[in-house]
Amino acid sequence: MANDNSVSPGMCEAVEKDLYAVLGASPSDSLQQLRHRYQKLALQCHPDRLGDVCDSEAESGMKMFLEIDAAWKILCEHETRNQYDQQRRARELKQDWPVDCIVSLEEMTWDQDECVYTYCCRCGGQFNLTEEEMKWRQESDVEEKTNESQHVVVCCDTCSLSVYVKLSLNNKTLNSQCQ
């Protein structure tokens, strides 16, 4: 089965670096907020604005400008931003986080508008799991699977806690609900 998670040019380096942090932004920021942060940072470190500085400062400024510009080029387009967000989320799901509890998929709330399962964290944040992430994890996860179920680690969107979400391999809720 072909995997449709192709990586666009520049995305490999971007996955290693948090592009939102480069812009001083967060994933929940709107395109207008991202644009404002980009413009502000680009003006601060643009090579034409550096004036008379030593070579090392000029090189550092140029490197920072190129980093900011590369982050913006990925985050300003809807398609590349979504692709980056999915890869970023996949990387987060593979990290080791403090596990708060184990929940079943049935305990999570399905949000039809956002096409995502949610579960409230004790910090007030949420654990979010999209149907696409579940399918991706089930197809690619190398963790040992039992006959009945598999666990997926889901990180809180606010704090450092995570939960194991128990997915039943025969679960009817895995049918496409967002089409």
C-alpha cells in the first residue's frame, strides 16, 4: 500500500526544528498572526538592516534571516503547514512523556466539526487524536500489538502529560466519520 506522506523540499530540515518557535509563535496562531511575527523578525535581522557589523554578526544575522524565511515559507501555505503539523504531531507521539493514565477510545469525545477525538487533561488542556493519526499509528507503529488492542500515546496540548489511548483493532469507530 502506497504511503501518501510525501515530504516536500525543505520539509526534512523543518521537521527537526520547531518552525513555530523560530517565528516565536504557536501552532494555534492564525495566518495573520504568523505573518506579523515573520515580518517583525525579518525586519530585525534582514541583511540590509544590519548595517556595519562584524563578519560573524553578519553571518549570524543572515543565518537567522534564512531560518525565519524558511519557516515562513512552510507555514504560510495551508497545504505545507498541514503537512508540517502532521509530521510535528507524529514526532510528538513518538516521544516519551509522563503518562497520566490509560483511556479507551470510547472514553474520548468525537468532535465532528474538527474530525478529532478529545479527552480533557487535568491541567485544563486536551489530548487530541485525529482519525488520520490513529490509522497512521496502526499501520506504521512497531510497538507490540495484542490480539485485542493497541495503545497510542497522545500528548496534552498544554502540559507535558500524555495518555495511552487504547485502540481496539476491531473498533467500529475507526470507520471514516469525517467524509
